[in-house]
Amino acid sequence: MARTLGIVTVGQAPRDDIATLFAAHAPAGTKVVLRGALDGLSDEEVDRLQPENGADTLYTRLRGGRDVRLSKKAVTARSPAALAKLRDDGCDVLVYACTGEFPPMANDEGVLFPSRVLNGLATGLLPRGRLGLLVPLIEQSEKLTSKWARPGLEVVVEALAPSAGAGEAAAAGQRLAAHRPDLVAMDCMSYTPETKGWIKQTLDVPALLAITATGRVLREMLE
């Protein structure tokens, strides 16, 4: 029987880049439905959802490809409605396509959060050592370093916009390589396999890409 995968983004639908990558990891015949927490808002309304500080900052790409900084509180408040619509769509498995940590919210029962996948993989692969962390915005560094911190782990952070080109990605990879990490985690769902390829050109260690790591877990859930 064909399954239906529901995806919530913290921005707006459509996000063909995310839907296509998840569909590529899902079993053949899986229907993919994607909704955004900010669906229905105008550009002006989105621009008013400004973060209060670094800890309240999310990065996303809106439909049309515009990069924005958003208030995590505002996105969290709008997310339950998007999850409820996906359940109404008959989705069998739900994923919240953001690597941030979120508080419990209505309708999140059984939802897969990529932050848990990425953190679990990193913990299993690197019980102790030095983790290189790529984040979209420099103002997120303190919050995300704290998110990843655990005994025996040193975290080094570099900022790289997911929309950056090959040159910028290679430069970020070189900066990370200078810290000699044992493992790299790319902490944003908008990083692509292409970005990972550019980063890997300068690193001789494994790199975890959030969207493909999550996609492989989703396949296990859907099969």
C-alpha cells in the first residue's frame, strides 16, 4: 500500500528542493505533501516576524528563493495548524523540516524532528572529540553551540548561508579544516548534497547532512 509523507517547513510551500530530496529517499510510490508554517502570509507579514535575539532566530528560504531570518517563537505558534492540515491530508508519517530544537507543541505526536536524528548520529559516531558545526547565521553560533554541547565534546562553529556558492562553501570548509574536527554536522535543512560536496573537498572527515540523514530514517519508517 502506498504511503503518504507529510512535511512541515518553517517557511512556505512550495519547497521543491526539500520535497524532492525526501521523495528520493522514500519507497517508490510514496506521496509527498509539504506545507509551510508561514503559508498564507504576505511578504510584509513575514518580514514582521523578526527574531528577538540570537536564541530566537531561525533561517529559512521562502518560496521564490528569498532567504529570511524569522522569530522561532512566531514559527512555533503557527506550526500546529500546519501539522493538523497534514494529518487531515491523510499523511502516515510526519517530519518537521528544521534542525532547531522546539518545545512540545500541539499535534506533534509521532512527528520526526531532524535535530534528534542529527544529534543522535553525531553522538553515536563521536562519543568524544571535536565536532565541526556549520550553521546558517553567525548570530546562531552561541545558541547552537550550547545545543550540541555535551561532556567530552568540543564544538567549533563556522557560519555558511545555505544559498552560498562553491567558493564560499570551500572557504568555510577550509576554516573548519583548520580546527581539525573529527566529524562535521551541517545544522540546517536547507544545506544540499551539492553544498556538502563542496565542503568535503577541504575536509578529510565524515560530514552529516541533515536532510539526507533524516530522509534515510524516514525510509525506515515508511517501508
